[in-house]
Amino acid sequence: MSVRRICCTIALGFVLPLAVPGIRAAEIDKYLPDDTEIVFHANIRQILDSELGKKYLMPQLEAGLKGNAEAQQILSAVGFDSLKDVTSLTVATPGDSEKKWMILVHARVDLDKVRTAVEAYAAKQPDAVKVQKQGNVPFYEIKNPKQPGQTFYSTFVDHETLVISPDKDYVLATIAKKEAPKPPALNDKLVDLVKKVDAKESLWLALLPDRLAKAFSQNKQTADLAKKVQSLNAGIALTDGVQFSLRVQTPDAKAARDMQQTLKGIQAILVLGITSNEQLKDFGPTLTDIVNSIKFTLDQTVVGMDLNISAKQIEEGLKK
């Protein structure tokens, strides 16, 4: 496993909003389903415009697209200028069903060109794409002929928003919101979490505390750990390196101390795993330095954890 893959894993892991006074808060997407309890957001434009993105991510993505004729045809047909037109990606779900989720892709598109291209493709591949309408807005039923039963619904609800979901009702509700604009009727606690997010964060995840408890309830150890967590606030920012920050709010000082010890224990296990793994021997020292550089803080009932992966450490890892 390369440091490149490990960095991507860190960047794409579960992260939650970092509450910092004076920041410009993230916005509530107007098309979020009303029953949303978990929101993951990737600021694609910020990621690709960062020094790290320009140097490592964009060249690989562009090379991958150049080597994929089908992907190029699709991007060209819908009027995308590579990935430069994509600004963000948001995933929303109530969290209690694998088949109930929605992806919102925000990008600059020529809506008429996009719809014409999709309809032309549907005419040639009727088993793959079926064009339907809700009012004046077309939406698409998409099937994979090689995987019967796998169906998705999609629509370009406006000139900058692509909606994708396996749940038809989600897509129809999104179209209805476009036809009769009104703010999402989201849980107030989720709204408060999103408002604490720094809009400059590259990646963030907001979820209701109850959802976290349910996610950990299958295992006694993790269930006990979840009981000590009132909220989780964290964020990842990409510049020329990677900065990760985590804050855990606990009910009392003892729970905070226990949580800090748990996090330090995880740190020790990671170091042991790195040093004892033969496959990591070439870049073990770099990874060990990164994990050992994690800083822990304790402020009454709040536990903090901060990690910075520098440009130099990334360079060293990628040379292995």
C-alpha cells in the first residue's frame, strides 16, 4: 500500500464539521431530501485547485480520462470541460437503508445540450435509459443490462445540479422543490451541524448524534464508546499538504479522559501495525513519523486531535 493510497484513504474517510468561530459557514443545499440525517460533502473545486490537487490529483484524473474513450464521449456529450466544470459533490441519506440515498453534483452545464445528448443516447440504448417527465422536467430511468434489478433515477434539475438516486421518489421530490422553491424541512440539529462547517473545508461529513450511536451499536466496545460522545467535530483541508482536526465533546471530564486514552491507544496500535507490516517497510519511517506527530489536547470535557501531513512527507512517501 502506497502513501498515496493512504493519504486518499484519510481524505475520503468519515469526517465531521469543524466548528471554528468567525468562519464562513457551509450552505444547506436546497435540494437535500427532508429526511436526511447524514450529509457528506466534497468541495471538488477546492480540492483540485489546492497545491496538493494540482500537483498529484489533477494529473492522474486527467490521464485517467484521456485513457477512457467512453468517459470522454460522455463528458463531451453533456458539455463538461473535463472536471473543471464540477464544483462540488454531496451525498445525502437517512442512514437506515442502503437503497435510500441521493447524490447531488453541482457543475456548470449547458442544460439544453445535456438533455438533447441524453435523449439521443436513450433513443439508441432504450434498454439502458428511459426518458420520463415530471411536469416540464425530464428525468431518466437508468438500468445496467448486465446487472438486472439495478436501477437508478437521475435528472438535471437545473443548469448546475445533477441528481442521482436509486429512489425514484427522491428524484421526483427534488423536481417538485425546483418547481415550488422552498427550504429543505431538515432536522434542526443537522442544520446546526452544517452551519458550523467551514465552507473552505475540502471534505466534511455532518450526521446526527443518534445516527452515530446506531452505527456503533452492533459492537459492545464501540457502543460504550459512542455513549461517551455528545458530538464529533472534525475537518480535512488540502493545501500543499493535508490538515486534519478532530474535536470530541463528552458529557464529563472523566469521559473526556477515557476518550483521550482510547484515541492514544488507537495511535499506538497504528504505529505497531506499521512497524510490523513487511509490506510497509519501504515507507514505514515516514508513516510512523506522521502517526507519532498526532497532537492530543484535553480541555475539560472536549478532547482534541490534530494531524498535519506536510508536503515534504507526501513527497518522501511518493518516492518510495
